[in-house]
Amino acid sequence: MATAAKTRSITAHVPVQLAERVDLMAERLERSKNWIVKQALSAWIDHEEERTRLTQEALADVDAGRVINHQAVQAWADSLSTESPLPVPR
């Protein structure tokens, strides 16, 4: 016997135009507005958590000295439009 997941309501005031877009999307997908908002919120939180993870990873690289010299990156970028691009700096 499956148990229902616990839920909690969250109230948010959104611009009328955004609410209307949610209404239209719900109608088009034949889903509830609640479902649309849960999908959107879940995707946004996943995105922000990944961005935070990548930022922390990058900061750890900087702290450990794993960086690439700006001039090397600039020279590589400048070479991309030439006949013989430089290898990716490492």
C-alpha cells in the first residue's frame, strides 16, 4: 500500500502576466496549475543547486591553485579565428 507524500502549500504573489502564462500552459498541457508550478519550481531549484555546486568546485580549484593564466586564455581565444589555432590552455 503506497503512502501519500507529505505536501505543504506555499503562497507567492506573481505578476498577472506570469499567472496568465501559467494558466495557458496548464490548459495546453492539460495539467493543473499546481503541477505546472511544481515542475517550474523544481527545475529552478535543481538549476540553482547545480550552479552553487559548480561555483564551489571552481572556488576550490582557485584555492588549490588550479588556474589558467589569463594571457594564455586570451592568446588561445585570439588564435581561434586564425589558420592555426593554439591548443586549449591547461
